[in-house]
Amino acid sequence: MNILDFARRKRAQEKISMVTCYDYSSACVLEQTDVDTLLVGDSLAMVMHGFDSTVHATIDMMAMHTAAVRRGAPGKFIVGDIPFLSARRGTTQAMDDVAALMRAGANAVKIEGEAGQLDLMAHIVESGVPVMGHLGLTPQSVEAFGGHKVQGRSEGQAAAIIESAKRLEQAGCFALVLECVPEVLATSITEQIGIPTIGIGAGPNTDGQVLVLHDMLGMNPAFKPKFLRHYANTREVITGAVNRFHDDVTSGAFPSREESYA
Ligand code: KIV
């Protein structure tokens, strides 16, 4: 997968798959899968570090995780998230952060929002770095939204998101994540812009879908928002395996003679 494939896949109406990946071991596994794209999302602040929102992701964290994912998945197209406020501290700071992610091994960066940063996004594209946009429920703005709420429900809000999507295409974004917006709005944006849309909680008509790996693998079965499908129950698998190990250790069944050096 490369940047040209995104446009080609939209033209050919072939859906694009993307999952988050934050670490070397998972990247080694995902390298062996058919998934098209890996996203080193700033959701790693929550999933890997236990914070309560993505605002805690820093550029150092993003670069470290991006480098680990690149080492594990040398053949995958990797998108790295520009973290909270990085795009709002002036061009030099933003470009330093873009450079950090690209040097860590990203093929592209993702930037949340549009208002007030269109020129910066165009500048990054003109500088030779592919930019993925992100509209709808942009989690870095969760405080401004008053919580994790579906965006674009009112006519005015929907129209504003459509206009933002068109401006992001104009600025040179190669793809656009649409998060937690009504299906009808995601469909309309997908029809109105020439770059692929990748949905999460945006219905079936976007040009691709993205999920957080740990969510789709059921690491926390209690986390089941409407848009999420659990493809595995990893928590059960891991707790079962670790409890069997514990039982074998405490009963003396592990290690066996065969598992010991003579
Ligand atoms: O950080 C992330 O995981 C994301 C996806 C939810 C799109 O931005």
C-alpha cells in the first residue's frame, strides 16, 4: 500500500482497512495479516498508558511507538497521529513533530480537525508529507464536545463538517477519517469528495473502516459502543492461559522434565 493506492482504491470502489497498532509485537503479527494500513493513533495514551483521554499523548510517546511499529511491520503503510495541540504551536513546532514521526518510520501523519490549521496542513503536504484528515468526533477536542458524543446530528453541524471535508481535500489530504457521525452524513461526504473516507462509527458507506485493535480483539469486553464489533475475546483467552499457568506452577505440574535442562 502506498499513497497512490488510496486514490486507486476509492476509484475502484475497493474498501480500505486500517487498525491501530502501538507496539513491536503486535506489529509483527499485523505484518502477517491482510490489513491495509496501521495507525499509530494517539489513542495509545489510553490503551497503552492508561490515561483517560488522548490529550496525554506527547510527540515523544508518538515517535517511540511509531518506531516500534515500523520495526515490527516493515511492509505496512503506517500513519502516525500528530498529538494534542502539536498543530497549534506554530509552523516550526508542528514541522518538528511531523519530522519526528516521519523519521520514526511513518509514511503519513494524521491531524485532527480543520479550523485554524488548513494552511499548516497544506504546508505539510507541500513539504512532501502525506496528511490524513480527521473530522467528526475528534477525541483531542473531547472537552469542547462535552464528552464522546456523535457529531454532525444537526443540519448546521453536518453542513459545517461537509465544508471542512471539502477544504481538507483542497488542502491536499490524501484520505479522511470520519469518526462517530451519522451514516447519512458520512455517505454524503464520501460521495462529495474525491479522497477516500475511512470511518469509525460512521456507517457502512465510507471508503474504508478503522478500529482500535484492542477494542476489536475484545481486550475489554465491557467496552462495546454501538459501532464496535468484537472479533475475538482476547481477555478470556489471556486470563484463561495465565490462570492455567498459575495452576500448573502452584501444583508443580510446570515445568515438566521435558521442559527442564539435564
Ligand atoms: O487514535 C486513534 O486511535 C484514532 C482512531 C480512532 C481513528 O484516531
